[in-house]
Amino acid sequence: MQSPDGNHLWCPSQSLWSLITEHVPESELRKIHTALGYSVVDMYIEVHTEAEMQYKMWQGKRRGINGSRNGTPLPLADPPAVKELVRAEVKMLLHTLRERASREGGNGDELLSRYKPQTVDYALSHRDSRYRNHSNPGEADYKARPSSRCPVQSDTEDEVEAMRDKLNVTDIDQVVDRLRSVLMEECEALKRLVKHFRQFRLVSYCNQLVQLGVKETRDFLDSVTDEDLDNMGLSHVEKNRFSAMKTSIQRAKEHQVQTGTPVQKSMESFYLKYTFPKCRKPKTIKDMDPAKTTVEDLMMRICHLESVGNSKGVCLYTIDGMPLTDDPFFNTWSLKDRHIENGAVMYAMFTPKENMKQFPQTPKREVVETYGSNMVRCHIMLKGDFELKVKLASDTKTNLILKLANKSGIPAHVLHYKGRRGGDTLESCGISEGSTVNFSLSSFPDETSYDETFFIYDFLPSIPQTQKGISVFLSSVYAVKHNYKTKQLQKLIAYIRKLTGCHPLAQSLHQLFCRNERLTRNQKIAVVEGLYLLFRELLPQPGRPQGENLIKDLDVFENSLYCWAHLLSEAKKQSGYPENFAPITLTSEDGSRFSEPVRVPGVPGAYERSYVRQKIQDGEQIPNCTEKVLQKKSVKRAFDIERVLLSLPPSIRTYPLWIHPDKTAVPNFKINNEKTFGSMVQELKSPDHQYLNVTPPLRLKDLGLCEGRLVLLSEDNIGVSVNVGKACLATINVLDCLVGKCTTLDVNVLAARTPKEAILVLIDTSSSMEEECYASAEIQKIHAVKELFDNFATRTMAYDFCHIIGLVKFDSLVKILHTFTENLETFKEHMRNIEASGCTLLYDALRRGASELEKVKTRFPDCRLRIMCLTDGNDSGSCIEPDAVTAKLLKSNIVVDSILLGNVENNMLHGISNATGGCCFKPKTTKDGLKLFEIETVLSLEQRKLKETLDPSSISKHCLTQFFATRGYDECPETSLPSQINSKVTATQSALKKKIKESWKKTLLEKDKRVLEELKSLHCNPHPFFRVFPSESDFMFWRILMQGPPDTPYKKGVFELYCQFGPDYPAKPPLVRFVTPVYHCNVNSVGRICHNIFDRNYNAHITMREILEAVYGLLISSEPEDPLDSILAEEFLTSRETYQREAEKHTEKTAGKSLDDMEKNLVEPVPQFIPQHLICPLTKKMFVDPVKTAYGTVYERKAIEEHLKKHHYDPLAGPGNELEMNNIRADQDMKKRVMDHRSRQIRF
């Protein structure tokens, strides 16, 4: 195996990193590890370990051949000077650390005294004294090695001595850089060693070759005969491998002679530059040999230089945006073979490694040699000719490919036959004696077209996004592609290029939008990562002047529609000429993909080399060629086309090359977005961007064809309509981008999705609404109404209720401002423009509202109907009487809620609300009004327990006004709990046994199986602060008791919750709500819990234990930035002590019962046998979370924690046996015994 100097054979010695860890204390090791870069060190350790493994395999085979002989000299030696270089670097590092201590006022010598004596002696003592003082036999063996006495060592020491005086704290970067370079140098040497072992698979004969006298690579060419190979026992296949190795060495020597330029000079003169998103200026990489450094090496080096870590990789592109690294096979070619020129600029995009497709490597198969008598010549694309012996009558194309792979060293899976198609045998394909068979190269299958699809969720963004965000992003790209004209898209792409300077992004969008082409994998990565960075810059974030709510990184793609609308609007304003692209043809004259494109004089286009060669042989002239008799020397390789061929999949036939004089002088995501997010929202509402708005189901029918429309498939999935169904005009094909498949939906069914509730909002705009609303705040009633409605709309959208809402204003006229819709954003514009004037036709407005809701009832019979009336006074001028309109409302089952503003008494409207089963509210302050619309039972009737209604025939004005005497104004509507809340519950053990028995008789649904598994898990490994009780009649409904977390305001409380698994579980989260009222800003009055595990962070793999832990964690740490109760959130932020004090008082009042008492109220105790050793001596119950003390005693964790708060001794050991919290640890053995026992409880 060649050493770095190319003259000696050597083995992997002691790891350089292990040497550093031996002689540097752990306190400083982390600093060195961080400074070097974790990715560099990890890569080095991995390669060194692999080299050691290969070397040990070689040693094992050598012992098998020669036996075990003491004193046999190793045929491999250490790499020169590595250990001495390490000593020098550690020495410099210690000097620097000592100097740093002195600069900070410390004692440098005292700092060094903290290190191991052997470390200081190793690094700072003279080499000779070290060798004299050490008696370690391993080190003695190290001294004896020739490489350890390399002359380079003295030069290194002289260099260190020369640097001693200038060492200071800033020079630690130089030390780190040198350490890194040494690591990388040894890494490269180790990689070559491993590659050599793998490539020729002749490891077992290494020692015999050394004994023959093989010392240098040229010895393989002139010193080893066929007889020597026979004597060594090489098989026929192994001889072929040896021949391939000789050919490889010979070609390398010929290449060196032809160039006539020393490698060192080539490395010094060759350099590349690379840039990436937000890189200030291109970075330079030097010290590369373009003939040896592969694209793969370049990718790895860039990753190390940028310290991207092991979880990410890099995709490279040319500066004009063409992807370079889609094909893993061509990434193993050198920079020279890939035609990457000196001084070229690369564009890098970093992405999770999961996004970078790894093509399945076909396992190497030994060729069963068939000694045929027929000779064929195989020509491999850009690799030359190989002659093979075959049997034309029996050998197949697969046999031929395997033989060619064995002969050429090229993996079989990248070799693609390009000849005539026929039967299985070579003869049936028209191959005869002496024929030339052509093969192309590609990691992509040649038989099928490239199958990369953009509109499918098969990638991981560098910054994780929600599932809804992914669907919005992909569907919005589809909508932009299909609904805007080419000129608009060209301007859009030019504007994106102007903002970002990201040519891979612009190039990919041009091919996707303007040419309707499939993108490569790396181009898709450029679009995803590039648009994320662009959208992130456009949306509100810390440090920006937008002055509105920040958009979290996780939610960037959810806001894609606003970003597209903004970009399209701004692009429209840009002036300038359209971008220029020159199409590069990648196909030959017969329509097949080029393998070896060449050019001839006078012809601008390219030809396939085999075509030109045949023309020359036949003496035929090529059309338009300026040479009448074409000479071979006049035929030139088309390197520009080769570069493209080696970068793109075979199915791509043309490539549009962006033409621009200066491809580097552009910004790099330096975006100064002065627009507010509110203005971006307004841009989306423009008619120009109607295709970027989600189409409500009720409008799909009216739109007819619906092509390219965004469609709401579910709460967290936006799809896009593709086209009209072929079978029926009433059907549309909708693309679900999360799965990449189209589904056919009936427009009538989709448009007829029944809303659960229809609400008509009546706004009083009479002249009295100009008066002040609240005594404590100077705000007009009309403005108070606007605030209240805005809060109502915001909360309704946030809760994602399945509601349709209409808007009516009334003064001297009753006017419909907006018909029923799901999109409440459109209401805000109408509310902004309303003005106060005229009288108050309240009862006429109620009658009009009833008529509009009756129309909804005819279309959606099961829809709940409600009127919400905001007014400041009594009726004046209506044509209908209050009792008549009330009877009409009752007959139509319409509930009326009213909100009275200002200092007014309206007993009649109060009576109408109560008679219809509704509520009448009268907020006294602005804060009361805003809080009213945070109550879920005000926003929706679904969770409300309705009042009893009156008989329409009994309605009179008198009875309506009498309601006020007994009921007064409402504050919070009563909550309606699920019917199962009153059903009998049982212990988990009984419920599981019953359900398992049922599964024996009939097959359970997938949902039932999942719930069964979740309950099993919580039974066998229960949460220490939760107890679960399934309903006896409904296994999908659980009642849950939770003990408040210690050291919180809820510590003395026990709270009841319920969990209901819906029909879509586990695709959608279960419904979990508090039954016990909780004083918490993230829990509302009806028990709804605001936590991301129930929406954007939920996925089908989330367990019930994780959900319970999330709820428990919310009581430990509130999240006031995402509240359900804004009043409590404000209190939490402004007066934490008040919040905690009130929470504690509220907990004692509403949740003061003990856990055992609450359990007795739910379920009767069931006698069961529990082994004594599984019972906690403090709780007298079976262990849940057992811990062991220093005395060997075992307790329940929360029980011993409570004990130690009062006493500082072991309960069983007694006073005098002190015990602290840090003296206990989890008892895994006891935990396992308990879980085993609980598992046995549910067995039959």
C-alpha cells in the first residue's frame, strides 16, 4: 500500500486522534474537538478504524499462509513524522493555553501543573530525554521503528522553536489549522490504503509479493511474471484482477509522462472557488490535483470546511445553476475527467443526507468464466475499448456486462448496453465475431425515463416544516406553474435571481415553470432549500421592522401563498430584458443520447464519435464539413457537451444554459423587505392572485372547470385541482402532494360538505353607535364592534371550526354585506368601511337573518343555525313585532346570541335570546369584550349546553320582557360534555382483557388495534402522575386523572380529563380536554388545551404517553406567547407572582380532592394479588417509578421525594441514616419486575 510519499508500503499506525486524547486533559479536549470540527474528527476516526480492520484482515491471512513467526519484520511501516508532528502541535497548544492564562491574570505554570506529568513531558521535553526516561515497552517498540527517526522531525522541532516567541492567544487558530491539516493529510492516505485493498482484492497475496522483492509500483510491471503468479496460486479471476491493476498503473505512468508537469506544481496552480446561500464572498480551495481529486472528494472537503456535520451533505452546481452531483458514479471521477476547469466557481447547497438519493449498489458477483472462442470489442463511454472472449450462442447481455465489469473495474449497474435489441443471447442481438459493442455509463436506469417527481413529499427541509406547510408549499408551486403566463413567470424568476443570486434555484424554476420539464433530485433540493431561505427573509422575523407577529421557522412554508403573491406583485414592477437561455442538444443524429460527442470543422453542432468514425472509414463526407477528406486528427471532443452529459440523467435530451456576462455580481439573499406582513396579506387578496387562495368547497361548483385551484383536502392538507374528470364533468382530479397521487372527487359531494354551524352576524350601524361604549375607555361603540368582530373572526379561524358565516348591517336599512362563506378574512374589509347613521331596525334585521338562515337549512338540514347580534339599543322603526319575529326564529330552530354595548337596557332583545335558547352578554370593559370571544362556547354551539326554548305559540311581549327578572345577563355559557362522561368506567386491566377476548372472535380495525396497544403500554408502564380509566361501553373514550406537578401552583390539585379517539385516529390526534377547570393561559373555559402536539407537531407515531407528558409539561411551564386566554397570558407576563398565587387558590377550590378519593368516585376497587416485594413501603401500592437509595431500600419516587422534603433520613433505615435526593437512582431491575407483573395481569 503506498504511503503519502509514494515510495513505501505502510500500515495504519496508532490513531492520531487517540494520541491527542491520551496526552490532552478532558477539560481541554472538548475545545480542541470543537475547533477542529466534529465532522473532520468523526470522518478521520471512521476511516482510520476501517483501515485498521482491513490491515488486521491482511495480517490474519498472512499468518494463515506463513504461520506465526516471531521477529518477522513487518512489510508495512509507519507514515513518516506523524507522531512527531503531533508532539509539536500539542506543544504549541500547551504554550498557547499557558500564554492565555497569563494574559487573563492567571499563573501559566500553575495551569500546566493541572495536566498529567506525562503530557507535559511528552509535549515540552526534549525528544532524546523522553526516550531515555520512558520504560514503556510499547514506546520502546515505537522507538525502534525506522519512520520514528525520520529526519523531518528535527525540522519540525526547529519550526516550533522558531514560533515559541510569537505564541499568544490569537495563534491558537494556527495550531488548530495545522492539526486539522495533519488530520486531513493522514485521512487521505488512509482512504487510499482502504481503496487499494478493496479495488484489487489481492490482500491475501500481499506478503508473498513483498517476499518476491516488490517494493515500488513499477515492480508490478517488470518484475512479476506469469510463472510467479502460478507459483503463488492465483486463480484465473485473480490473474485478471492483477492484470487490471497493472493496466491501471501503466496508464497512470503514461499520463504522468504525457503531462510532463510535476504533480506538486499542478496542485499549486489549480484552484476552485465555491459559494453558498448567504456566503459573503466566494471561498477558495487550493492544493488539489485535478487528475486525482474526485468530485466526491471536493464535496467532502467543502463539508469539512463549512463544518456542516454528519447529518448533512452538499449538492454542487455550476455557477450558472446546472447540477453537478446527481449521479453518484460520476462523482467518483476526477475533476479533470468531469471537465471542471481551473478557477471555476461552484455553488453549494447544504441539505440533510436523506435528501441525497443513494442508488442501490448491485452486489459484486463472481463471473463464472465461460471460455468462449469468439472475441468481441466492448467500447465504454469515454473509457475506451476492452476485448472479451465470449460464446456468442450462449452468453447473454447480462453475462457480457458482468465480464466487462470484471475486466474494466467499472460497476456492472452503471454499464448500459446500447446495441440492437433482440433475444437473450448475444448472437440474437446481432453481435458477431469482432463486433464492437457500445456501452454508456449512468447510475440511472437506462430503460425507463427519469422518475423524479417534484410534487410529492419525499424530502426533508433543512429546517423542519409542518405537514400543512409542506402541502401548502408544493401545491402553491403547482398553482404558480399552471396559472400564470410565461412572461409573468420569466419576470418572476428574474426577480428571484435578482434577490437571491441563487442560480441553481432560478435555473430549476426556469425548467419547471417555463419549460415544463422534470427536475433532477439536486434541482428539487435547490428549489426547496432556496425558496425556504427566500420566504424566511420575506416573512417577519426578529430584528425586522415589520412590527407584527413573528413567523416561526417551523411555519415558513405555511405562509408560502403570501410570499408568492408578494414576489409576483413585485416582479410585475421590474423592467429590463428577459433572461437568455441557449439550449444544448444532448442527442445524436439518430435521436439517441450522446455518449462521446465530437465536433468536426465547419459544423457548429456535435456528432457521436462512432458515427464520425464510420464516415471516415467509409470515405463519406459529413454535410457542411469544411474538410472534404476528414482526418481523425481534425475530430475534437466536445468537452462542453460532455460536461453536461456527465451531470444530467439520460432521459434529459436538451439543457437550457443561462447566458449572462457576469454570473457572480448579484446579491446573495440580501433582502430588505420594507413591506409589512399585513400588506403581503392584502396582496394575496388581489384579483391577480385568485389562484393562490384556497377555494372554499361551496364555491367549487360555481367555478366550473376548477383547474389549478387550491383545494382544502383536510385541516392540515392543501391539494390542487389538476383537471376535469373524463367520466363526468361533475368530477375533478385533485393532486394530493403529500403522497404525490391524484384522487377523483365529485364536485357536488365536495361542495356539499355540511358545515356544522351557520352564523349570521348582525351589526348595528345606527347613529347612536357613534357614542362612547365604556365609561372606563374612550372608544366609540362602532369601533368597539370592529374590535369584537375582529377577535371573533381571528379566534374562529384559529379553532378551525367548520362554520359558514354571513354579515349583515342594519340602521335605517337592512343590508347584506357578505353572503355565507368559510373565509373570514374577506369580512375585515367590510368592517373597516362601516359608518354609523340612521335608526335601528333591529327586529327587521332579525327577520332578514331568519330568512337567510332558512335558505342554508334547505341545503344543509343538519346544520346548526345561529344569529349573533351586536347592538347598543332598542328597536326603532321596524315593521315586524318582537313576538312575531321570535316565533319565526323558534319555528326555524335558530338560536339568537346578543351582545349589548354601552349603558343600555334592552330587556326585549334579552328575552328573545333566552327564548330561543341563546345568551345575552353585556361586557362592561374592553377587556371583558375581548375575553368574551375567547370563550369557546360563545364561538361555537358544539360545546355549549343550550337553554330550554319556549313554545312558539306561547310567545308574547310580556313573557319576553319577564326573562330579565329571573335570568339576568350571561357571563359564560355552560359547557356540554360528551355523553360518555357519565358512563361507567373500569380499570385498565379489565378493559384490556375484555378487548383482547373480543379480538379472538373478530378482527379489530386498525384504529382499535392502535388504541389497544396504547392502553397496553400505559397499563404495563403507567405514567406516575396519571391514571387511566376506559369507558365500559366505549373503548374509544377514556377518563383520566392527573395529579398536579410538584413545585407548581397545581401541586395540591387532582384534575380530571377525558380522551376521545375519533374515527380518523391515529391520522388525526385524539381529543383531550380538561373536565376540571384550570387556571392556565393555555387552557380555556371548556377545557381545550393549546399545545402543538395536538396540531402542527402531531403525527401518527405520537403515542398517548407523549401526549400525556405534553399536557403535564404545560402545567410545569406555561406558554403565554401562544395563549387561549389572553387575559391570563398578560397576567403571567406582567405579574408572575399574582398569576401563580391565583392559580394556587383556584386549584385548591376546584381540584382539592385527593387522587385516591377521585379514583374511588370513578371506579370501585378490584381486589388483586400483588407480590409484597412489588409494593412501595410508603404508598402501600405497586411501584410505578421505583428508585433505590444508597441503603438498598426501594421506594416510589414521588413518595420518597415528599418524605425528604420534611425529613433527611431513609424511612426504613430510620433517623441517623441520612439520605439526600442525590443518593437515590432509578431502580431498573424493580421497574422490569413490575412491568412483567403488569403484563401477566392481562394474560389469560
